[in-house]
Amino acid sequence: MRAMTYHGAHDVRVETVPDPKLEAADDIILRVTATAICGSDLHLYRGKIPTVEHGDIFGHEFMGIVEETGPEVTAVQRGDRVVIPFVIACGGCFFCQMELYAACETTNPGRGAILNKKSITPPAALFGFSRLYGGIPGGQAELVRVPKANTGPFKVPGTLADEKVLFLSDILPTAWQAVNNAQIGQGSTVAIYGAGPVGLLSAACAKMLGAEQIFMVDHHPYRLEYAQRTYGVIPINFDEDDDPADTIIRQTAGHRGVDGVIDAVGFEAKGSTTETVLATLKLEGSSGKALRQCIAAVRRGGVVSVPGVYAGFIHGFLFGDAFDKGLTFKMGQTHVQRYLPELLGHIETGALQPDAIITHRLSLEQAAEGYKLFDKKQENCRKVILTPGSSDVPLTETTETPPLVPATCGGPASPAGAGLAERGNDHRGMRSTGNNSKSERHVHRQGNGRLSARPFADHHHGGIVHRR
């Protein structure tokens, strides 16, 4: 089969590798029909995650058709169309029984990223995410072995295109968990640090749940502009505003701060020179810039929700401030399986349209180009999906529609500021948020290397029109 393989930092290649085989009685073999590049994959791509070896196959956002089943598989059968959660869970252990699937204690022979040497059980295995999390080959391939197939694969209706449901594998449940952890509901105020895929979908979920003000901090203008038009966020560009938290507080009632804040950036947040040096010398594992901003921006008694990936020590973590404000922290990998039925329902009704964030559709053979585009934020890239077995991926045509949300959500657009990057589970950030003078374009690269593109309308929450 063909698969995307790792050969060192910033060096990924699509190669022919052996087909996977059933290894356990409850395994299945999946023929992948769609896969995506996640912000977390960029940590691997940049060589930031240990225990990644040459030849490893990345990818934890994928779906497809069941090709083969082990003798103990009862939940799915050959020919079923399924989305695969990135978390591999057994369904029967102590944590799975509490629907804390990311804490499954039976699937991961590694230790996870924990530094504490106490002998506790490891977290769940993850697809394509290093030997810290099981060393299970990922989904940026034509075929994938899926363990624990009675718990993971989630059947999706044939009436919904792959693009509509693909992100049930990770980023939509991750955004949903982040927003729910932040206790966002009708009339809430929320600040989201990071306008990558998870940050954008967090804004979509917060909007659907009735948030009154949604602030978004990043430093890529095109991402901020998109979020402002599509979800009505109040954009803040941290290249232009050196203290976004202060700007946020000044726009909240009573200058109290927001009810909840979401760190969709993670350990590669752009921090101070000191933090950069410490991280380079490996004296700290993660930059604390985004977290410090989150602690500052949230009101007393508020919640800091962290879907962004962190590891190791953090410089300048203001725990005293968090104590003084009586904050609650909720974080960790996503318990994907528990949210899938509800989220599928929101997709079917059109309340959530996660495919709106897609900008680039490439073949699997062009995976290396996709990584480069996403990593360097070229061509206004928000999200890349890959289709195996094709060198010519058709575009989805859309019709131009006006924005369905106001330019701002409860306050004037702010200049911008802080210092971040991507969610390990996904997201870098922003610059200025000027007027939208250029229409965006879905980009499609053909197998012959030529680029074709068509103008597209933003897929506004609740108002996209598809033409196929």
C-alpha cells in the first residue's frame, strides 16, 4: 500500500509499505477514503515529539470502508462506512466504563508524556502519534489496522459526504469537549487562543451554544478574518497587541474577564526570548505564554479549558494567580467516543458544519506538499484533507452567500495580541484583521503538479449551500 512516512524533521514521503494485517481477534482492516493533517501532526513533523522513528506513518483523522474483520468483531462488518476516533479504547476498563476513553488503561504499552515516575497506568494509545502513545501506525495511508474495533469505529450514514463527517475523528469532538469544559452556554463570554482548526471549530460550537461574546487571539490575519466573518468572533492579533488579555478584559462587563477561556495552542506557543532559549536547551518542555494569557483573561471563578497539547515543565506558570482567582482547569486528550452520536446529530441538522474550514484538498501522494502548506501557512491554508488512491481530487462547489453573523459579537474588533502557535491538538495564530478585499479560494493540486482553484463562499454556520 501507499502511506505517508516520516524520515526526520520536515521530511515526510509517500512510499510503498507492506499492507497491515489483523493482529488481534477484535481488529479490523480499514480502506481509507479520506484523511486529514492535524495541528498535532505538525509537532511530529517538526521533530518535537520523542520516540518517533524513520518510517513511522502519521495520521489520526481518518475514515473509510471496513475491508476485513477479526473473528471477535461484532460492532461492524465488511463494507460498513465508519469514522475512526483517534483515541484507541477497549470499552471495558475502569476508565472506559466512565466514558473517559482517553484514559483507557489497556491499549498503550508506552507511558504517554507524563514525567512523574510513579507506576500508574498509561493513557490510551493514539493512532500515528509516537511510541509514547502505542506506536500504532496512523491513517495517512491506503489501509489501516484498527484495534478494538468493537469500541472505536463509528458508523456514518451514506447521505453525508466524507468531508461532512471526517472531523468526527478528532477536531470536532476536541473542540466540543473544550467548549463544554469551559462551561459555555447561552449568554456566555469566551476567549479562544489559537485560530487553527480546533480553535475555529471551538468558535463554531460556542456560537451554536449561544455564546454572547467570542474573542479569538492569533497572529494570522486570514484566519482571524475568516473567524470574524463566519463565527462573529472579536479578533485580536497578538502581533499588533502585546497584551490580548487586557484588551479582552476591557471589553467584558464590569471589566471582570470572560467566563471561560480555551487554550487551543499548546506547547509550541510563541513565548519570550527566555522561554525560547529554555525550550531550545530542553530545560522546559512547553512555552507558558498562552496559558499565562488564559489565566489573566478569565474572570474570577472561571474555567481554563486546555485542548492544546502540553508536556513537561512550563516556565512562569502563575499558579498563585489561578489560586487567587479561584479558577478551574480542565484539560487533556479528548474522550472522542462519548460525543459522536450527539455531534453527528448536529451535523445532520446543519447546526454544525465542520467541513467549512477546509481549504485544501490533495491526493495522498501530495501529503508532503500538504504538510508544507499547513506548517508554513501558505495559500491561506486552514485545513488539508488527503484522498488515497487518487491523483485528481474533485472540488466541492459553493455559491456565494453573505455572512450570517455580525462582524463582531458583542464588542468592537480589537487590534490583537499575545504569543502562541498551534494546538498540539492544533493551532497557530494571527495578524491584522483588515477588510476582506479578496475572495478566498479552495485550492486543489492535481497529480500533474498544476494548481487549479475556484472562488468559494465561506460556509457560514447554519447557512452553507452545496452544489455538487
